[in-house]
Amino acid sequence: VALSVPITSAIIRTVTLPLMSDEEIHSAIEFDSLWSNILQIEEKLQEYSIFWQVINRNPSENTMELLFVSSKLSEINHYVEIATKAGLNPVVVDVRCFAIRNALKTQRLNKNQTTALIEFGALENYVLIVSADSPFIYDIYMSESDRMLIESGVPTGEQGERLYNRFSDQVRQAFRAYETRVGKGHIEKVLLVSPIQDVGDLRAQMQKYLDGYFVELFNPLSTIQI
């Protein structure tokens, strides 16, 4: 079994740092100086599983942007233990948004195309924007009352429309933040992921509120051939 841990169990940050080569980054990590300068966390770094990726380098400004992702090993072990007790053999564990990003790689997409993947649900809500294989992640806030609405089945009518409107407002803010950050690039493809039952109505609502973007449901198996 391959497991995904929720984005709420991970620390995900994109940070701007002085320009360094990969060798210099590895050296700073080896001597525990890099992450301690980036993060203010109470636990020891040895208690975390850490992934990092340089998103881009800007030699003219002598800076670079680095994606930092960490999950507590105790959280990961908790999910592994559940799977093991169910008689399953866990072979890989990943943060959910990155598991979906890896699934996105199976699609025959133009690498120069900017793709936004939106997840909507009671537990996971975020926008993942991928351009030239560089990921940008924006968390979407969902109130407890809205989570309960989703768990019980998003109601039709005004109450449901207000929920979709609040969600899509934050999605548009994430799009604007991305376009401002990179200084270019309209998002060309918008894909939607959700565990809710009426995902067709969700797509229709997102299409309504995200005017100017064409919203599709993401099917990671659509181009898989066996």
C-alpha cells in the first residue's frame, strides 16, 4: 500500500534564501544550520522527515526560492501502524498534495503549461500550482462549520452557494498571489480533486465562480495504459 498523510500534518513553506549551489545547500543541511535558520519549531529536526526542492534561482538578485516540506515522524509512524494492523505492507508515504502532484506527472501535459490543481473537502483544501515542474502550494482555510456542511453533504440552494463562493474567493486569491509572485503566466489548466459524492455539481459551481478559467475533474488514470 502507498499512504498519503494530510497536508494539515505537514509544514510546507516556500522561502527566499541567499543564492547557493546544491553542494552548499547539502553542506548547510549537514551541519544543521539551514533549517534552524528557516524554522522556529520546538521539536528537534531529527523528529521530522524533511523534503526540499529549489524552485528557482535568481542570479541577478543573488537569491533563490526553496520549497521546504516536513512531516513529524510520529505522525507518519501512526499511519504506518494503522496500515500494518490492517495486514498491509506500507511501501511509500507522502504528503497528500505531493502524492497528487506525482499523479499529475502521469498526464500528457505540456511542461511549459501552468496547471492549478484544487482540492476541496472536509479535511484537505489547498491550491497546488505547477509550472515547469516547480510546485507552489497555497492553503485554503475552511471553518469548522463549513467542514461539517461538507461532511453531511453540501446542501443545494443559498447555503451551498455561499460555501462555494467562500472557497472560490480564496482560490482566486491564490491564483493572483501566484501570478504576482512569478510576474507572468496566466494559469492555463485548472483541475479539481474532491472526495465528495456530488463532484459534478462541485465542478459546475467552481466553473461558475472561477470565471475565465476552464475547470476539469482530475482523473489520474485517464492516460494510464496497461
